Amino acid sequence: MKRIKIIIGFGGKLDHKEIDFIFKLIPREEVLFVGAVVNDLIGGSEIPPCQSGKCDKDACRQKKENEARKSWYRYLGENCKKSHCKYTIHKEDGCSSTELMRETHYADLMIINQETYRGQVKNEAGDQVPFRSLLTQSGCPVLVIPANTMEIDQVVMTFDGSTRAMHGIKQFSYLLSELGQNLPVTVLTTYCEEGPSAMEEKLFIEYLKQHFHNLALHKLSDETEHTIYTAVGLNSNTLMVVNNPSPENLTVLGNLLNSDDSIVPFKLYTQTV
């Protein structure tokens, strides 16, 4: 297998435990990791200035942010060396969200933390917009890691019968194949009324069985969305693979993806949101 390129684009608080989780999730040698700290998140810094009051607060905070960024880069490098994979740092002084999105067109996967996903940035008009709205511009799948990283114990995917959604499932099976082989995988189908032909559905199931060993399928509609929690058991240990816009029409699933409570799953956006 050829080397894949993964961008780690974190902003705000730079937590080492999130890097620990990434290397536990993707312990491959065939990876080029790119470290990129997003520096235009509005209100993203949690670093306080010195309490003495004898120094310039902005200069003091900037110095501490530089030190935190360098420490994060060093830790990333140390983990790459332990895993025998390659890494590089793009723009050591940090990059803007626009620059990060541009880099995704030359990558196989981008990983961001929950703080970055929920952050705010300014667009070209100077208005504040959610960082997550920029994911529509991403040139590669985007994996969002929750604030409290835990073990992933199941994978749940969405599928609306479209070619675009099928491409998203393929991206997941190529990039994170170990998860598909080792964990239970549930596919929530959100077909329109007529749905796919019998032959297409047969080919779809045939593909899934080739790539996922422990597989379940649930047909989902607005009337049956309440079964998500009971039948599937979505929780913070779930990786949600969002392949198409259909979940935006399912209120419960949409709330789960962007909720502020403790039940926030891992999210892999394989297509535009």
C-alpha cells in the first residue's frame, strides 16, 4: 500500500492526549502526517497572560501560545518517530483556516479536534462563521475527535442510495479499514420512497459484506428516527461516518452530531456537509 497523507489541523487548546489517540487509531508506517495549528479561531486561545501584571498581556499570551505550539509539534514528531512514519510541519507559526482547507485538496484525510470543529472564524466579508461550515470546501474526508477521547466500539454509517454516498463508504473502508474489520458496523439507509432497485441493493450488500465482518442494516426515516438510540445505541464511543446530506433532515441525528452534551460521537465526514 502506498503512503497516505493525513493533516492534523488543531486549534485552541493543543492537547497531547488527542495525538495519543490518533496514533492508537492509525498506527501505520505508511503514513505522512502533516502538523498544522489553526491560528485564526476566534476566542480559541485558553492561555492566560502572566498574573504579575508587569508584562504586556498580548505579548505574554503570544509568547505562551508559541511555546504551546512548538511543544505540540515536538510531541507529534516524537510519536511519528515511535511509529516509524514520516511527518512534516506546515507553517510553524500556524496557518489560517483558509490555508488549511486549501491543503486538504492535496491530502487523503484531515483530522481536527472538537474545539476546532465548534470554533468560529471570519470569512472574506469579515463575518463570523462556524469553522464546521468550511468543511464543504474540504478536498478530503474529515475526522472530528471529541474533547474526551475514548475507545471507539462501533461504527455507524449513513447511506441514501446515491453514488456519492457509496463513494463515501469506500473512502472509509480504504482509510480506516481496521475499524471496519474489527468493530460492529451499522448502516442507516435513508432511501427516498422508491429506493434502489433490487439488483442495486444486492450489489450494495455484497460490497458491505466484503469489507465489514460484523454488519447490520437499518432503514431510517423521519418516522423511525427515535429508534436510533435504542436499536443502534449511538453514544460517545461511536464513530459516525456521514456520507451524504440526508441526516440533516433527521432531527435526532443532526442534534447528536452537533450537540453540546456528553453524547458526542466521533465524526468522519467523507463528503461535503
